[in-house]
Amino acid sequence: MIKKYFPLLMVAALAGTVTTAQSITGDFKVSSTTQQGKQFPQVNSRGAVRVSIAAPQANLVQLDIGGKKYDLKKDTAGIWTGESAPQDVGFHYYQLNVDGASVPDPGSFYYYGASRWGSGIEIPAADSAFFALKNVPHGDLRKSYYFSKASNRMRPVYIYTPPGYEKETAKKYPVLYLQHGMGENETGWGSQGYAGLIMDNLIAEGKAKPFIIVMENSSVNLGGMRRPADPPQGQTPPAQGAPGNAPRPGGGPGGGMNFAAEFEKILFNDLIPYIEANYRVIANTENRAMAGLSMGGMQTRSLVMANPDKFAYVGMFSSGTFVPSEIANINAFKKNGKLVFMSFGGKEGGAARIPAAAEEWNKIGIKGVSYVSPETGHEWHSWRRSLYEFAPLLFKK
């Protein structure tokens, strides 16, 4: 097994505004998502992004972020530099356009989103301490492989094990199956979402019970979309046609496609048996949870509706609402069901609907919780905050 943390971040692209002289203050600093030894990309105190690239033969170079393209200026050495308008706090996918070709920024770390490997930039938030790397006991985020009979191939999976897992060899743990959004993959929660660091900090503060997190790629049976291989270390991934500023799809079942159908077979026939055979998890419904963001949350809803006896804790981040009447066999869910958690970013339209949906669960004796992330949209900072609120509620006796 390969053990590694991803001290990186990611957020969905948001709409930009016209750049003004006032927005471009001179206090630009290297971003947390800038590669070591590189000077760009940079971010200033107003959230504007500055990039720079050497392209002496190019005629037009643009920064593509937040739904807008910003023209860069070339100096006498052929170095193009320019800035965006201020962006919202959190993580943004972006790319550069060089004479019409969309390419990753060679100065940024690379993330998988919008169905491609590309650049990402973090706009610092005031509440970033909950996912900061601190001097506390740390768990491991492991990349492993297992064979799936349902898909007839080896599949990668990321597994977070909490601090003490290696030493306390007689101890067993509850498990959360945590899913990404559309256009992302199994790397998202560990990389852009900082799931491991969020858990490490919560556990160190005594706010959450230690548990294992399993992160798989549920983008299967999506109209022939295939998962690309990770880029080799130190190499730039090939340019992709999908624009870095493309709005994130809403996720979940839609357009006549059943997003959960193929993953349901993988999850129940292959993944859960693999985890329960190879990791020290408590293999029963009361100690099993499932959650996801956007498409992953909608998949969670579909899977719980079809298998109400499999998960006691349910989390849907930016994924709509869920009410008891949607489960045909509600008694099967009530037997072990403990929690239904729904969240949205405050800038998302669905935020107003989740309190009433949560109350429907409370009425039948299952804890319903709603959470709205202040001043964020359909983006990773909303989902980091959601995990931070959700995790302390899990596996409480």
C-alpha cells in the first residue's frame, strides 16, 4: 500500500467580475497550491489571482477562471502576466489559454476535476484552521487496489485510517463511505477536500469519534466516461478540451441516466466486502455511514432508498433534499437509522429547503440535521465545512 497525504485544496469555479484597478492591490503572495520553487500563481488580499507563463511565440494568452477569460500582457522577454477579478474564498479550478489551446498552469499543483487533470488555486478563507496541518496525531490516507467482479477490473480506492490504527491492533472502527461529485474521482476528498486533516483535527480536539473513511470513484456508467490515469510525478498532464471555468454539473441522477446503478453493484458486491475483509471495521449497519457531495450525495440518497438496511448515517452535501416518504420500506431504515444530514452553501438555491426536510426525519424519530455554509456556493469550501459539521454526529451511542 502507498501511504500519502494530499495537503492540497480544490473548489468549483465561480462567476468572475470585471477586473478594476482597485481590485488589483500590490500584496500578491504565492498560493498554497503553487508548486515548490515556483513564484506563480499568486493571490492577493482581495482574492484576485495572478499568473505568469513564458510563451514568447504566442499571440494571445488568457487566464480562464470563474467563468471569464482575462487577457495577459507580454513583456520583452516573452513572459505573459496578468490577473483576474477577485474570486470567492475557497478552491477554484482554472487553466490558461495559449492561442486558443487550453493548458494547465505549469506553476500550480494539479487536481482532478471537470473530468480532467488541471490547475487549482486556493483563495484563503478566515476559517481555514479546521483543515490546517497541525502538530496533532495524524492518521494515514492510503491508496490501495482491489478487484471488482462487477466491473471486471482492478480498482483504486483511498482509505483514511485514524491515528492509532497501526498500534491498537485489536481495536475495530466504524466506517464512512464518502463520495465525490461529478467530474471528480477518488482523489477529491483527500486532495481538494482535506478529509484526512479535518478528521485528524476533530479527533485531536475530542469532537469526533475515530472512524475509517473509504473514498472510491463512483463515476461509473456515465455515458461511457472513463477515468484517466494519474499524471506521472513531475509531468504536466495533457491539455484537455473541457474549459477550466465550466460550471460544475449538478450531479446525481438526471438526463435519463441512473448514476448509482453500476456503482451499487461495485459497492455492495465488491467494495464493502473488500473493506470488511481487509480493514478492522465493525461490519454492521449501526457502524456504517454513507455521504457524498453533489452527484455523490444524490447517489447516497438513491442507494439508501434502494437498500434501507445498509447504512445508519446518511449525509448529502449540496445534493437536494431527502424525506422519509421517499423510502418505500421506511421501517427497514428506522430499525437502525440514526441520522440524515443535509447541507448546502449559503449561495445555493437549495439552502432554504433543507430545514423542513430535516424536520420530517425528526418527526419519525430519526435525527434530522440541516447545515448551511455561510457565503459559499457549489464548491469545496462548502463541502469541507459540511464534513466538519457531519463527522462529530457519527457513531454516537
